[in-house]
Amino acid sequence: MSNTPITLRPFGWKDRVGYMLGNVANDFTFIFASLYLQVFYTDVLGINAGLVGTMFLIARIVDAFTDTAMGRICDKTKATKNGKFKPWLLRACGPVALASFLMYQTFATNLPMTLRIVYMFVTYLLWGSICYTCINIPYGSMASVMSNEPDHRASLSTFRGVGSMIPQILVGVVVPMFLYTELADGTKIANASAFPIVALATAVLAVVCYVACYFMCTERVKVSEEAKSVSFADTLKALAGNRALIGIALVFICYLGAQMLNQTINNYIFKDYFGNTMGLSVMNAAGFAPALILAPCAVPLARKFGKKELGIFASVLGTIAFGALFVMKTTNMWLYTVINIVGLLGFGLFNLIIWAFVSDVIDDQEVRTGKREDGTIYAVCSFSRKLGQAIASALGGWSLGWIGYVEGSMSGQAEAVKTGIYNIATLVPMILYLTVGVCLLVIYPLSKKKVNDNTATLKARRGE
């Protein structure tokens, strides 16, 4: 692999901001689905929560094939004059926006239950397993070819993390004000007519940001033709022996599982347990502040302590906070909110650098095998994240069924159900965050020293 001609614009702020906008685009539809799609299915369409969870898990099984296939397509596709991965942003931005919009159509409420379920499966698989995959895999892979400098890649990860906060603020803070209405007796219910309107707005904003990302980012690192000759069987064999990839895949599964479960169940805990959905907006807004404050420190801290080391710190803090909430069984909404924010403080920093882990794994694979497979490795990591999300959604749906949650109830939930919702929101994230720390400490081998050694090795091979 060698650098492209020096006539290319040097790596700079335009790349960082452009790459950030790419994740803004991703998360407008992704965060909306992560936070509210299950609520739409259960409270608007009236579909059983356990069935919704099962559907999410089935979709991730499909993703095992579509994500890997898209990664191989990216690795095998010949680079154009505008790059190898970047062209996919324009090819797929329209389909992913349309597919997202189609998931939230309220005409389905007039269909028989069997057809509602078919509608749910078809539209969700179209969006998540096909359209979103076709744009997210190339977008994520693009970071490793925009620069080969570790600090540049860490900064791209940081900006990507900041980019995820913008839709989280809009979707997590503003949207709950429209998606829920209050009945005369104070019961909170979902506002069905608002879902397609918000879905359309997020879809349009996503397309605008994808196009901006395309024009602002530049691919500079050229992948050699030799890397394309690796067979799929050889790739699977190499990845199976890649301890770093196995470790980060497990981290992604548990981290995203905890994060998504917490975000999904918080809709129910504020609506049903605390009876105050405005608290959800306040918590979402306050939760972003620490990460925004830490953003300028992310690269220096990663350089000083190491990404793996920062991840272990985050997992310890998260485990303690959610363990404390589980034991306390607090009925004070504000105390719950504050401890949540403190527990996620370390993960706010971790989330800013998490994508730099993927570039480190790609480099480690190249050091070990002499082959560079950006798209395939990113696809494995992306699938791991989706699997974590699916596990969270499945657990959320199944557990709501186990505790007796009544879909679309106009009279509120029983006290035992409310207590069950609280236990799900605290105990399960505690276990998953603890597992993240164990995986980083025991399995993932890329410490600060190892990452620096790999960078030096690759620079020597390329004569840099």
C-alpha cells in the first residue's frame, strides 16, 4: 500500500467536519430507530413486545451475511477517481432515507395483525439489513484511507463521536416532546401521527449530511491490488485467529447492548415508572454535556494513556453507577438521572475514540498477515455493533413480556411491571459494562505500546 499523489489536499479540518457529518447522517435514522421504533411497534401498531425483540434478533442474523458481503464488495471494488469507499455515500443515501421513512407509516394500524407483523419485518429488514448496511460499511471503512497517521484517525473517531451527539440531541431531547401525549388522568401514551412526520424530517436531514460528507472528505491512502487477491475463505481464517478483532467485537456487542438497552428502556422507565417523559428529554440533554466537554481532550488522553486503558476505566465507572442504581431502587427521577450521567461519563469519552479501535485492528491484521482488508474488518465490527443492538432490543422486548407489560395500555402499568422495568434498566447494563471491562483487560491485546509498535512497523514497510 502506498500514498496517493501529493497533489491531494492535506488532511485537515475539512476532512474532520465532513466525516463528522457522515455520522450525523447515519445517526439521524439510526438513533430515531434505536430510541423509538420499539415504542412505535408496541404502542402504535400494538405488536407484542416479545415478537418485536425476536424480529430484531432475526434481523441481526441476516446482517451476519449482508454486512460481511458488503465489506467484501468494498474490498473487491476498484477505486474510482473519487476514492474506493466514498462513492457509496451518493449511491445509497436516497434508498436508506426512503427505507427509514417507510418504517413509521401509521396506515399499518388499519391492517390485520398478521399484515402488521409482515409490514414490520419487511420494512425493518429493508432499512437495517440492506440499505443502512450499503452506506454504513463504506462510510466506516473510509476512515482508514483518509490518513495513515494514528492521531488523524483518533481525531476522525472523535469527530465521529461528536457527530453522533447532534442527532441524539435533536432526536433524544426534542422528539419526545412530540411523540408522547398526556391523557386527562396523567397517563402518557404515544402520539401515532407524529411518527411519520419525524421520520420524514430525519430522513431528509440524513441525505443532506451524507452529500456534505461526500464533498468534504478525501481518500488519500491507496490500497494495493495485492490486497484484493485474498479469497473470502482466507479472510475468514485470518479473522478467526485475530485476537484483537475478537476482543473488540465482544466489546462492541456488550457496549452497544448496554447502551441501546438503556436508551430503549428509558422510554418506558420515564413514561411508566416515573410518569414524566419530560425527564427523558432532560436526561438526554444533560447526558451529552460531559462528552462535549471531553471532546477536545479525547485525542490527548488517548495518546497519553491508550485507548484500551481508557475503555477499562469507562467500564469500571459504568459498572459501579448502574450497580448502585440497582441496589438503591430510587423513586427520585433526578437522582436516577444524575447517577446515569455519572456512570456514562467514562463511556462518553470512550465513544469518542471507539472507532479508532477499528483502525488499530486493521493495522494489526496487516502487520500479522501482510494483507489489508479495511472493508471486511469494518464489516465484522459493524455486525458486532448491530448484534449488540439486537441483543438489547430482544432483551428489552422479551423482558417486557416476561414482566407482564401491556402494549398500548390507556390505564398505565401495574406496580410490579414498573418495578420490573426499573430492574431491567439498571441490572442488565451493569452486567454488560462489567463484561466490556473484562474483554478489554483479558482478550483485547492492543495496548498503547502495541499500537505504537504496529504503526512504526507499517511505516517502515512503506518506507515512510
